[in-house]
Amino acid sequence: MMDEIHGLICNKTNITASAVNYGPACNPPAGTSADIGKGEENSVKLLKQIVAWRGTGSGEWLTKQTVVELCDEYSVTVNGLVYDDWFLPSVNELSELFKARQTVAAKGATFRSDNYWSSTEVVGGSWAWAQEYVNFYEPVNLVTGVADRSGWFIGVIPIRTF
């Protein structure tokens, strides 16, 4: 309907007790986007990528969950309603959350001072198959960066559409 309100909503807290690795460096890249509205599509691509990688990969990530899988499997029940359609936000979606974090905090959300993983890949150069993140240590200035998927420990905040 034309009069319905639609948007993105974040989980009220981190879904991991501490910062975590993203997952393995997978080849080929999934082809993700930084754009708002692309986090869910990115997450689907990244889930397919990790399934394909597990067919040929090795090491701890054969059984350890990636942050995309953690978001995909996350579920919250509020007033008897189950919300289980969470995904890892794109870097621009996460940047918007950073900008709105005081408003979101007024509604009960609590974010620890941390960097947060996005679903936006970095492909090429010395950071091949890394992920972009948003720095929530900063009180005001929006800072994004690039982190090695398995070398950095970063926070996870899932979002969903409504």
C-alpha cells in the first residue's frame, strides 16, 4: 500500500558477546554493493559464497559460523511475534545507523564502542576479499575502513527491513 511506512531497523544490541572475525577469505568475491537497500542482497550472495567455499576450503571456517551466518540465523521474539529475517548491513546502511545512533539509543539500543562489520566486500589491491566496517568508537565523525576477514575482531549488528 502507498501509505505504509517502510525502512530498516537494527537489533538493539550486538549479537556476539565480544568482537569476532568475519570469516574466511573466499575466492571469487561475491560481488556486493555499498548502497543502502543492498545489505540483504549482499548477505544472500555472501551466504552462497561461503557454502561454495566450504566445498573446497579448509580450516576452522569449515564449521565455524561467519558473521553473515550469525545474522541470517538470528531471531528475536517480541510480544509473541518472531522476527527472523535479519541480515548484515551494507557499509552505507551501517553508516546511516552510525548517524542515527543517538536516536536509536533513545529507543533502547545499546552499541558498545567498537568497529562493526558490513556486508560490503573490498576486492582488489592488497585488501582482496576484505570487508568494510564502520567505526563506532568515534563520538561524532563517521569513519569507515577496511579489515581482513579473518585477521580482525569486529562487532556485529544485524538489521532487517520493515
